[in-house]
Amino acid sequence: MAKTHDNKRKRVSTKVLKKNKNKNENMRKTRSTEPLLRELVASPSFPRGMNDLEKCWNTQKEVFLSGRRCHERKAYHHNMTGCGAIDASIEKHFGSTYKKKLFNYYVIAGDLSSTRSLLKRLISEEDVPTVEGFALLRKTRNQLKHEEISRPHGYEEKFPKALDPSHIFGNTKRVLEQGKSWIANCVMDRIKFRDLCVKDCNKKLLDKQHQGFIIKLQVLYANTEMARRRARN
């Protein structure tokens, strides 16, 4: 009788152990597949920064990293014949704090209904006189507050009311021609980066960061070309 009870207990214990083993295996399988599912399924919320873009790129490495070379393209500020050269010139005139932030303090003034075309490519020479009608005006204190941008000490004295190419590059034909070339390269680098590495991951990031800078650079390009034409030496 005792032997029968012992056998019964063994069968129950074996059944429980087998059940727990199966449960643990199922849990491990579930945990191991969850990261893969997260990588394959697009996030329902748009990422806000570069780190989130890189997460998106890592879900399709062959496309974004091997094919489109997004890690290389994101370094457009290092191009010293493009965005990097503009940064260096801004640093020279406004200080290192603002070399990548200067345009945050300016807003475009003009008929914005025609700005969509400025996002597709570098503007042509024929477009320059039209775009030259736009201006980059210093944001008011209320605008900075609304956009949650901190106002530097001596804001009005530090930044000119209207940003002119001479404030960044100088006013001779040579430096303006050089500045125009830097802007052209910078615009194309940013458009390529946006089209190849941002659009498929995060369309909201386009409007908040990339689009505004591209348009401002196009306005600066037009103003620089017109200033070059007017310069005497």
C-alpha cells in the first residue's frame, strides 16, 4: 500500500515538473521572440531624436546602413566644404555656443505658400531673385518663449535683427562666392540625408527639424548670391 502511494506521488511530482518545464520553455521562447517582433514592427509613435532614428535604421540595417550609408550621411556637419564650413564661420562671428544654433533664433519672413518647392532641391539661378525677397528675422522674446528656446544674455545686441550673409561670411565677392558654395553643399547634404535616412523612419521629424533648416539655408543662399552680385570687390 505504501509502495502504491509512493508511486502515485512520484507520478504527480513528475507531471508537475514536466508542466513547469514546458511553461518555462514557453516563457523563454516568448521572451526571445519579443525583441525580433519589436524590430520588425514599426513603432506607432514617432521618435524625437537621432537616437530613435538609429533604432529605426537598426531594424533594416541592409537598407539604412549598408545601402544608404545613413551613419555617414548623418555627419553632414563634418563636411568642411558644406555645413561644417558654415558652422566654423558662424563660430568665428558669434562664438562656439551658437555655431549649430544660430538659425534657431531666426524665422523666415515672406510668402511661405511658395516654400514647398524649396524643399525638393537646391534653388536654380532663375529662382534666386524671387527667394531673395524672403528674409531671416530675429525671433521676438515671445516667440522664443513659445518655442521654449532659452534667450541668451544680451539677445538683441548679440544677434542682428535681420540675418545678412555679411554677418556670417563677410562682404567681399570672394567670401560670398565661397559662402554660396558652402550653402549649396550643405543644402544638398541635408536633402539627401532627409530623403534617404529620415523620411522612411519619421515624417514628423522632417517638419520640426530638417525642413525648416533647409528652407532657411535656401533663403540664405539666395541672399548670398544677390549680395555677391552687388559686391564691388
